Amino acid sequence: MVWRSVLFSLPVEMVVLRAGLCPGLTEDMIQLLRANGIRTVVDFVSSDLEDVAQKCSLSYKALVAVRRVLLAQFSAFPANGADLYEELKSSTAILPTGSPSLDQLLDSGLYTGEVTELMGAPGSGKTQVCLGIAASVSLGLKQHVLFLDSTGGFTASRLYQILQAQTEDEEEQLEALQRIQVVRVFHIYEVLSALQELRDRLSQQVLSSTGPLKMVLLDSVSAVIYPLLGGRQSEGLALMMQLSRELKTLAREFSLAVVVTNQVTRDSSTGPLKPALGRSWSFVPSTRVLLESKEGSWEKGTSHRAASLAKSPRQPTGIQVQLDIGNGDVLEPSLVTPTQGL
Amino acid sequence: VRQECHGDAARTAGGSGVTRKCTALDLLEEEQSQGFIITFCSALDNILGGGVQLTKITEICGAPGVGKTQLCMQLAVDVQIPECFGGVAGEAVFIDTEGSFMVDRVVDIAAACVQHCHLIAEAQQEEDHGKALETFSLENILSHIYYFRCRDYTELLAQVYLLPEFLSEHSKVRLVVIDGIAFPFRHDFEDLSLRTRLLNGLAQQLIIIANDHKSAVILTNQMTTRIGQNQSTLVPALGKCSTLT
């Protein structure tokens, strides 16, 4: 399954020139071009055709005609801004997270078509917030949720507790539980496999038992990627990039809201906290929220957390709100305007 | 090739299915019917929500001498308590990296546990109690604790990677104790990023074991001092980057 997704998403640079790719591209032409170092579509299109015509002793007109066809075949169609805006308005949905202060931070909720990241140290409440979001989407919006659990931290009894706090009707609680599908993925290949299965299901539009899926939660992405990065293995980065591409294209193509959780690291023992998985991953989520517990509160065991916005395409970063991860109720939204940021 | 083998092993392990997929409702039912490993200390059982949970990793940290290894030995005995007494009737794997496992102490603990169960049986006078007590003897308890001694981190990693095979042969194991997860990693480790990587890989391996074999995994950790701006605090070793909590 992993191989299939790699083949179908080959970038254009990798498309090799071969006979029959377009009319006018014969086998002899290909051999001559190859002898001069032009192997792929990009090589061909970006080279100076007069030069090529001379070196390969091919007709300039024929080369220009082939180039026109290749460009038409492989380039993306430009769209104007107004059309794009209309399309976005009709296909994007904003899913409330169930916590008014978190919604405020995220500019009214989780946007479909985007990847949102929750980061924090162990015990900062990432899984709890994810459970709260899953409960709210499943109960409040009656949408199906896919929860990919890679840490074993998903506790159904806690989810049930959160649902019980939000509604008294037992039937609704059970229905909400049935709309949340949980897949335990403890290895990167299992994650990719699960996402591929999801893609197959959605593209065949099998609505049967799964129903309209609007949200995918991956808790946590760093648990499956961390063991692969660094050292002498080079495949870690490639797998991480493939995962990020899968998540983003799923979000965009099927209008899903994707939420991932990530760890934080420090450069030195007293440096500031920064998200794990490095710079390459930092381009993947469009919104990042940092969860922190108050100073030294892990000893006191409170359920209060501070959530601050670290990256957002819509709001100024540095906004901070208070969250109560206790029972899904939230404190009075207290918007602390940025003075220190992250 | 290694990945494929692992995948096949997961399939043949059965139980939770090929891709471990189910709805939250199924999971809730599963969780509610799962037993806990009781610690025989009601206060501790209360804060743990009934006892040590199966299919999860629990970390015990504390200063030297506070009783971590004692608690682990107690749990290795408690996991074997028959179901009619409220236990899970499982076996235990004990991986020791510090060499602090004292068999004489385990004999004391096991003897006390057997006696405790006898007292319960006498007080309640039920049939199955008597039958269970025939198999719940000192010798049986000791023979169902599988002990491994690992001297450095390579041995520990190798042991954990070989554990799934061992567990599929001994399917009654419900508890895996690693006494001293920090010890092999704390000294003589120059490459800190390698250490984080290894620990994260280890954590993932352990959570797979806990999940697939329905066992509880217990890790003991040492404490270290974090020197802050105004004060120093005792925190669990191996840093915030460890995903083991």
C-alpha cells in the first residue's frame, strides 16, 4: 500500500521522457536527447531549444511543438483569485472544538482543508484536548471522526466521561461513541497504511458505516517519527515528508480537518521550548498551538493549562488563553494579549 | 524485511485484528471488562483508578531507596492472584538492569500473599476459592516470574525486541516489569540525540507489546535534580523529551 501511494504522487521532475509521451516524440529523438543529457520533462522544457536543435541535429520546429504539448500536459492551470475564494467558501467548514476559548484562539474553530498542530511537553494535555475535540465533533456536529492513536494514550473511559459531562442522554452518548473510529498505529508504516485505506474509502465514496468523515486526529506524530530521525538512517526524513504530503493532500482533497500532536524539545537545558521534528516539519501545519501547564503545577495536579498561538495564517501569534481540561467545561475566556509570546 | 515480519506477527497475534481498528464504543466495552493488577495498598489503587492498568505503560519514579523495586516485586506476585480473588491470573516478566532483584524478598511477599488469600477463602467459604488456592502456591508463583538480567543498553534493547516472540509462546503473561530503565542510559552516553532516539523507539516497542498482549508494562525511573533560576527541583530522569510517561 505504501508503494502505491509513492507511485501515484511522483513529482514532475521524475517524469522521464519516453516515446509516446506526446505525439511527435519518437524513440530516435529520445535517444539523441538522452545522449546530450536531457532525460526528464523538466530538463527538456528548461533547456535552450536552439542549442538542443544544433547539438542533437533535430528540427527546431519539431522541438518547439513537442515542448508546447508537454507544457500543456504537465503544468497546473492558473485560477483567478475570485474563483478560488468562491470555491473555498463553499468547501471549507469550520469545526468548533467544544472549548470556546480554544475556538477563539483558532479563529472560531478548526478549518477543514488544513493541518492544525497541538504541541506540548508530556502531560501538558494534548491527548485530553484531542479527546475533547473528538467528543465535540462527534456529539455536537454528528460527524464521524477518525482517531489515529500512536502512543496508546487513547482511553475510551475518559472519552465517555467527557461525553457524559456534555449530555445526559445515554443514547446520544453511545451514538457519539460509535461515530469515533479508533485505529492504533504504533509504527510509521501503519500510519501510512491507515491513511491510504482512508483515501481509498473516501475516493470510492463508500458512505456505508463510516458516514461523512470530517476530522482526522493523529496523536502523536512525533512518537512514530522520532525514532527514525537523525543518526545514519536517511529514510526518516523521507518518510516524514511522505506522511506530511499524505496528510495535507487528504485535508485539501476531501475537505477534512486534520489535527496532529507533537512534542517539544529544547536546544539546551535552559533554552526556550520549540516544537520537535525540526524545520522541515514546521512548514506542514498551518496553525500551531502550544499547550503548557503552569510553573511546577505537575506536582499540584491542576487541570488548568495555558494555550498560546505559535503559528497562524489568520490571527496574530502570541495570543494566550486559559483552558480547563478537566471535564470539557472551560473557564471564562481570558484573552491575554501578547507581551511575551512563545 | 524486518517490517514485514513484524506485520505478520501482528496479524497472527490475533485478538485485535490486522489494523487494530474499532469504534470508541468497542474500546469502552473492552476497557470496562478489563481487570486491574491490584497493589494491595488501597490508597495507591485509588489514585491509579483501581490498580495498574493493563495495555498501558506505567512509570514509577522516586529517589533511591524509596521502594520502587519492592513495588515491582509485589506486582509480579499480585498479577498471579486468581480471578476469583479479584486478580488477573497472569504471569510476569521481570527485566532487571540494576541487579536489585532479591529472590528471598519475593519469597516473603509471595508467602504473605498466599496467606492473605487463604484468610479471604476461610472468611468467605466459596468453592472456587478452594480450587484456586490449590494452584496458587509459593512454588507456582515463583515459577511464573520470568527473570531476565540486562547489563547494558544494548542487552536491554535486544531483550525488548525479542520480547514479542517470548510473549507469544507464554501467552499468559500479563505484566512486564523493567526495573531501571534509566540506569543503562544515564552514564557513559555521549550522544544525547541517539539516547532520545533509542528511548523513543523503546517506548513505541513497549506500547506495542502492552497493546498486543494485553499486558501492563511497568518502568522504574530514577530522579535527577533540575537546577532552575531560584530553586532546584527533583524531576524524573531522562528529561522532558522522554515519551515514557
